[in-house]
Amino acid sequence: MKKVNVAILGVMGSVGTEILKVLEERKFPVDNLKLLASKKYAGREIIWNSLKYVVEEVTKDSFDDVDILLSAVPSEASKIYTPIAVEKGVVVIDNSSAYRYDENVPLVIPEINPEDVETHEGIIANPNCSTIIALLPLSEINKLSLIKRIIASTYQAASGAGNKGMEELERQTKDYANEKELEVKAFHHQILHNVIPQVDNFTENGYTKEEMKMVNESRKILHNKNINISCTSVRVPVLRSHSVSMIVETEDDVSVEKAKELLSKSKGIKIVDDIERNIYPMPKDSSNQDLVFVGRIRKDLSGNGLNLWCCGDQIRKGAATNAVQIAELLVSSSNESSDRSC
Ligand SMILES: NC(=O)c1ccc[n+]([C@@H]2O[C@H](COP(=O)([O-])OP(=O)(O)OC[C@H]3O[C@@H](n4cnc5c(N)ncnc54)[C@H](OP(=O)(O)O)[C@@H]3O)[C@@H](O)[C@H]2O)c1
């Protein structure tokens, strides 16, 4: 397979660190690797695939000779560096929400809409983490009968706010044990021993930006503007792995058995559903791996449809792994057609 020159922007962050691991695990065909970060990390040494790399401060000249940029910085930073990289012919796979709604930017989950990668004009957006986790099982149910309506509630891990979110939960846990006052920095309220019904800022309609991502991104990925979606996003004191509870209304009746049969054969999904033995998906089990665990699959008592519960590691399948899978699609399509760059 053709090797490509890869750069990771934000390599010291929670998603950037994981991208490095995933590239190595999946034996991604890397020729040259560039590790880019903010000034404070410049000069740090990182061992990747048994070789030593030095982290560089990102500048406008960082993207020469790069084929694919895996960007793992906040939207504001992506808006600075993505256009510079694209101008230099780099294909950017962006983990931020900066370009997700742009018409010429495909929003891709490789198990669901891999063909959309082909439509890129230099930027491919990685979808919102809870949306990726929810849509893996939902897109399968949608094959059995068209989904009309989804009511979702997310239970989002502290690491969804990046390293500072994880550090805050760990610090508050330690300080609580030492009877110290708890410092609140990363979230609007104390996260330890609490749940916070706010992820990101509120929009004019009373929903948060995070909740509206589930609505708008699901429609774009499923190519269905008519699907009705309502979401409540909640931050919970879990270190890693988001959980989503979903009520799914379908056009025709879908039996639990049919749904389980299809989901058990679906890519990226593991059925964890044995209530006789109190077995169901939990974030502690779905962390540090790539599958979305799906369980508690049952008939909705209030209408035509199903209720389900799923958990997935949002730093891996919700970000790093999904981004590397998109890069794999680029490489395999450029192998098929040698005159098209990735
Ligand atoms: N965490 C998740 O579960 C998750 C899931 C899906 C998508 N995402 C998205 O992925 C991106 C990265 O998130 P994260 O969780 O990895 O955050 P993070 O742990 O806070 O890491 C972000 C990294 O970006 C760097 N950075 C920020 N501004 C920069 C700039 N102007 N130039 C260079 N580097 C800069 C930061 O460096 P400093 O420390 O110097 O600021 C930090 O190392 C975000 O867009 C986020 O929304 C995150």
C-alpha cells in the first residue's frame, strides 16, 4: 500500500495522543510523520513505532510535504491552520466542529457513509463524538425500517472536554479524599459526585451546541433532513466513554429479535445484552477499545419503535479511530486511482 506523509496537529492533547496510538495499532502506511503542537510542547520527544520524534511548534510553514493532516485542536485553532494546509494541497481530517456544516465538507463515519469521502475538496470532518456512537446502531436500525424520530439522552465522560476535563475529575477526586476545597475550572459546576445537564454553551432555542450537533450532524450523515431528533446532553463523573440512551421511532414495527440479529452482524458494534445475568453496556467496559457496545434493546412501550442504550470510547471511535479510518479510506481510494491525490 502506498505510504503517505502524515502530520498530527494537537498531538499532545487527548485526541492527538490517541491518534498516534491508533496509527501504530492499525499499521497505517506512514512515510514521514510530523508531530505538531503549541509552543509549550515544542522539543518534546515521543517514541512512535520504536522511532524517536520531536514535537514541533505549528507554524504556517508546517504543512509542506504533508499529504494528510489529522487535526485535533479546538475549532478556533482549526480555522487558522486548516485553510493554510488545504492551500498547500494537504487533505485535512478535522476533529473539531469548525467545518462540519459546510456543504463541500463531508462528515464521515466509515461504517455508514464511506462514499462521502470522495466528495471532499480538501477537508473531511470527523463528526461529533456522541453522534458517532449513537449513529452506529441507529444507521443499522434505519436499514430495517426508516427512522422517523429519535429522542436521545447522552451521559458524557469528563474526557469529552479534553485533557483538562479528565484532570479536573481526577483532581477533585483526590482533593475530596484529602478534605480539600474542590476547584472548578473545566466545567460550569463541580463534576465529582454530580451530573451537569449542560455540555458546551446554550443556543437561542434552549438546547446546547452539543445537543444541536446530534440533531444536525445525524441528518447530514444519514442524508435525511426529515428525521426528527431531540437530545439532552449531560456531563457525568466518568473518566472515559460516553453513553447514550435512545428512543427510536420507526416507520414500521421492528422486532427486538430482528434488531439484535442485524446489530450482531454490524461492523463496529458489539451486542452486550443479557439482562438475565445483569449484563449491559457500561463505560468502564467500553473504554480503551473501538467497538460501540449496544444493549438494553427493548420495545418502546409508548410507540412504534425500540429503546436502546449504548456506550463507546469517545476519544477512540468518537474521534481518533474514526479519523484514522477516514485516512485509510483516502489511502485506499488513492491506491485505486493513481492520478488522484489523497
Ligand atoms: N476529547 C474528546 O472526547 C473529543 C471527541 C471528539 C472530538 N474532539 C475534538 O477534538 C479536538 C481536540 O480535543 P481534545 O479533547 O484532544 O482537547 P485537548 O486535550 O484540550 O487537546 C487540544 C490540544 O490542542 C492544542 N492547541 C490548542 N490551540 C492550539 C493552537 N492554536 N496551536 C497549536 N495547538 C493548539 C492544545 O495545546 P495547549 O495545551 O497548548 O492549549 C492541546 O494540546 C477538539 O476540537 C475537540 O472538540 C474531542
